[in-house]
Amino acid sequence: MFPAVPPSDDLTHRAAVELVLAEGWRYNSRRRVFVSDNDELFRPPQELLAYGQLVYKVPTLAKQNPQDLSAAERDLQRYMQLILPPTELTATLLENLQAWPCIEAATPGPKISLPKA
């Protein structure tokens, strides 16, 4: 197996944060707000949404009613990514995301690498 090497500087890539929603929360992308099963709302900071993008990892499951899904599918509904512009992730951003009531876990996304020729 070839060792991974970082991509060249001219390759633009976006940083990502892997998110797991807390039980009973979902993200309404039209309203740009997190909603709990108890109708609690959490609005992410507007400056974050101005340059970042929140996306479900399995968009087709995200649109379905949780009561119609298996336990495994309901679990998959909880996985999201916050895609940021080309930037380095900071520990402060991860701490802030983990403090949100709707987020169970926030971890850095995988590092992009290329095989060494």
C-alpha cells in the first residue's frame, strides 16, 4: 500500500466536520434551524451559515418520517456534515459545535490525501 501524502497547495479542498445529532433532533434546511421532537428550536449562528453548509449524509432518509424507519435507518438520519470553506478546523469551533443542544458529537472530517506514486 502506498503512503498517503497531502494534496498540493493548488488543490482547493473544503474542511468538513462530522456531526451526529442528539436523539430527537433534526435539521430543517429550509428554515435553517434545528428542531427537537418537543418543538424546541436551535438556530445556528448566522455567521456560520453564511460561509458553511449543513448537509445530511443520507438525504433521502432525512426526508422520511422516523416512525416509518427501522432503528438502523433512524440512526443514519442523525448523521450530518458541516462543510466549511477552505480553512483549518480549530479546536474552538469543535468545542462550540459540541456545546449546541442538538449535537451529540462533532469530530473533524477525514483528511484528504493522495497516494504517493
